Amino acid sequence: MEKNQEKKEKLPSFMNKAIVIGISAGVLFGILSYIAYVLNLSEIRANLILEPWTFGEWKHHIIGHIIGIILLAIISIPVALIYYALLRKFESMWVGAAYGVILWGFVFFLLNPIFPNLKEITDLSKDTIITSFCFYLLYGIFIGYSISYEESELRRISASS
């Protein structure tokens, strides 16, 4: 009975870690996306997420980029929780990489019509495609490997008790 209670106490803690991992991934890759845009490696700005829902020129200035990064961090929470719910037991980094590639395809093929300033994939520059693909790949690896690592540590601790 005591072991079940310990597992129940560790579960919310582990879910909190998954949320922190999601927020960290969103902020990190939002900032990297902004840097890639500034360095002309990508046509996609961090504030692209604001385009369909906000009006005004403010979204094209630094405040728009900061709010875009914050929104990416918030959106990354359910992305991390989905990985936590479905894939956390896989210890391979390739599962996280595949997850990132699936997210890239989801955004660039299925969600593309939502964003008026996001060109079709065939109209984007090669630099933008390669940069965004690599960022999503690394984003998936970051989330996947971090959550899988926490899961394996939790299993290791449970096994030694």
C-alpha cells in the first residue's frame, strides 16, 4: 500500500516536470527561431503565431516577437504532455526525432492555411525549409529525450526501493 501512495505522489511531480520541459522547449526554440529569422536563415518569425488573431503593427516589433515566444512556450505544454502520455516509455532519441518530424509536417501541411503570412512549403526558400525542419527535429528530440530520461529515472528509483 505504501508503494502505491509513493507512485501517486510521484505522478503529479513527473507531470510537472513534463510541463516544465514543454515550456523550456518552447522558449528555447522560439528564441532560436527568432535568431534564425534575424540571421536570414529562415523566413519564419517567432511572432507568426500572432498573425491570424491580432491586429496592429505592434506584432511586427520586438514585443510581438516576445509574445510569440511566450505563446510558443504555452503551446509546447500540451505538446510535451502528449509525448508524456503516449511515448514516454520509449528510451530512443529516434522516437523524439520522429515526433519532431511529425510536428513539422502537422504545422507546415495541416496548419498552414491558418497562418496567412506563411507561404506554402513549395514557395519557401531551401534555407527556411532546412532550418525549420532541423529545429522541429531538435525540438522533438529535446522533449522526447528529456521526458524519457525522467521516466527511466523514475523506473530506476522505483526498482531500487
